[in-house]
Amino acid sequence: MELWYTEKHTDTVDFSIKVKKHIYSEESPFQTIDFFESEEFGTFFTLDGLMMVNEKDEFVYHDMITHVAMATNPNIKRVLVIGGGDGGTVRELTRYKHLEKIDMVEIDEMVVRACEKFLPLTSSKLTDPRVTLYFEDGLAFIHGKENVYDLILVDSTDPIGPGEGLFSEAFYNDCYAALSENGILINQHESPYYPNYAREMKRSHSKIKKIFPISKVYQFHMPTYPSGHWLFGFASKTFDPVKDFNPSAWEAFGLDTKYYNTDLHTGCFALPTFVKKMLEE
Ligand code: SAM
């Protein structure tokens, strides 16, 4: 008998991966967590049936959530990751030796513990001495904080369930206050392709651009997310990711990356016409 994992990308479009073994399934207080082994994507895990991370394309997401901001302002010292329970974003951050403080606030400790067991590829740097883990709601954690981080990375689930508030205007306002004077906010920005995701993309962008003087969107290719065309938001108090970008400053870090590079840094902000139009609406 064949076992397949299937995710509904729309009501009439399914995405399926043949599963070798279903290795873990638990209900946490927040969501259903499942881990699978597969031929094509290696180990992968889902939350409430939606693909989060797999061994084959995680490098795309984690490179792009981390290095674009780190290259725009090479003087970032204090970073907060909200969500990100698999540890992949923290892993990329720990490669910057000059970072002083990496806080991660994840609502669901069970996600972190399961990733430590089944996904060492992403979770292995959560023990770095600069990393502090907080198991609480990112919304409550950030509320009332002022001038404590140079960079906030929102590595969240979609805007349903516990991740919903991480797409709200109140949350973006709290992030603005928690950031230092040159602060940058990167957030999971959904996808422009299928209407149900595009709606969230537009809502998120319209809220952020009211709050931050610089508000851009950049794209990357994520094979296992709906349509494969995915976006992050880049919001900043001062730095423009293209005009203020100095490739040689980032190259001096000497990091070997599999997806991100300094040509792509500029290119990823060049959006297709249909996406530009949607963001202007
Ligand atoms: N890269 C993945 C993606 O976009 O599909 C998701 C990364 S990570 C697994 C997302 C994490 O955000 C989950 O572990 C979830 O528990 C966490 N999360 C959701 N809502 C949260 C909240 N309000 N505060 C903190 N963490 C939250």
C-alpha cells in the first residue's frame, strides 16, 4: 500500500509527496504536529497538515529570511526570531560571529523538541551560547518592548491559528517600537499566486507600509509552498535594501551560502508586474 502526504493548495489543486514512513504525530496545545520521511524531500514536518520544513528546500527559506537583512546592515548585533521552531533561521544567524544576542520566541515548545529529535539539520544551533529560547506567544513577548533589537525576523505559520496575530497592525506597531533606530523587520509575506494567499499578502503589506518609512517585498522560489512563488516583507526605519546595499561588506563575512548571493540580493526585489500591481492596490 502506498502512503501519500497531500496538502490542499486551493480547493481544486493538491500537492502530494510519497511518504516512506510517518514517524511522529502529536497534538500540542496549539496545533497538530506530524513528521514524515520521504524519498524526494527527506524528513519533513507539517503543522495542522501544512508543510513547514523539509530537508531538501529549507535552505532557500532560511537563506532568504536571514541574509538579505544581515547584508543590508552588516552592523546588526541583536536579533529576535518570532516562531521559527525548527531552528533553521537561528542556524543561519549563528554563522555571523559578530552577533551578540539571538532571542527566539516560539509559542510551541513541542515543535522545538520534535525538531531537535528529527530535524538536526535545522535545529543543531539552538544550543549556541548567544541563543535564548522563550516559549511563549510572540505577540505578548514583543508588546511593550522599546529599542531592544536591530532585527526582527517573523518566521511564522500562515495567518490562521496561533500565527494569526503575527499579521496584525498592532503587532507590526509593537515590532516598530521594539526595534532600534536603524531597525529592520522581515516577515513571512505569503504568496501572490493563488487568491487565498494573495489576499493575505496584500493585507500584510498595506498594514506594514503605514508604519515603516521603507516597506519593500522580495521573492524567492520555494518548491514545496503553494505555487512555489513565495515572498518576504522587508520593512525598515532607515536602510533601503537596494540603495544602501554594499555587497563587499557582506562578502567580507566569508559565508558560503547555497541560495543567497549578492547578485540575487538586488534581483529579488525586482517583482513581476502582477505582483507590483497587487501591492499598490
Ligand atoms: N518556515 C515555515 C513556514 O513558513 O511554513 C514555518 C517556520 S516555523 C515552524 C513557524 C512557527 O511559528 C511554528 O513552530 C509555530 O508554532 C510558530 N508560531 C505560530 N504562531 C506563533 C506565535 N503567536 N508566537 C510565537 N510562535 C508562533
